[in-house]
Amino acid sequence: GGFATFLYQTCLQTLKWKNRPLKWKFGDDDKWDNGNIYQIVMANGRFYGGGMEIAPQAELDDGLFDVVIFTDVGVTDITLLHKIYKG
């Protein structure tokens, strides 16, 4: 089922994953950001992955994507997953 499968795979993949250096830019300005990236999420709704509230401010009917960037995530951060499931 959804919750258990996504929780298990999130933990498993986080244990295997190595953050990657990335350079990114949003908007029309000339400012570039960079860092070690675990994940970049573009969301039009608040939830994904078995009930993870990944973008709490996202609204389906506002015509916008919310962007969430996870930087420098490590094995010890698995203990914070409950916060994503609670929002």
C-alpha cells in the first residue's frame, strides 16, 4: 500500500543516495544558487508519496508550481520524516 511502501523506499533510497552538486536558477534575475542537492520538487499540490506533505503552501487552483529544494540530506535526516508526513 501507499504509506508503507513510500516510507520504506524513502528510507532505503536515502541510505543509498549521495547528494549531488548542482547549480540552479529560478526566475528572471541573474542570480544562480548552488549546493549539494538531495532532491528538487516541483509541486502543484501539497501531498505526494503516500501522504507526504511536501509543499504545505501549494494550492491546486492557483496556477503556480511550488518548488521545494532539499540540500545536504543525510542518513540522520531519516529521523525527520515524521515532520514531512505531518506537514
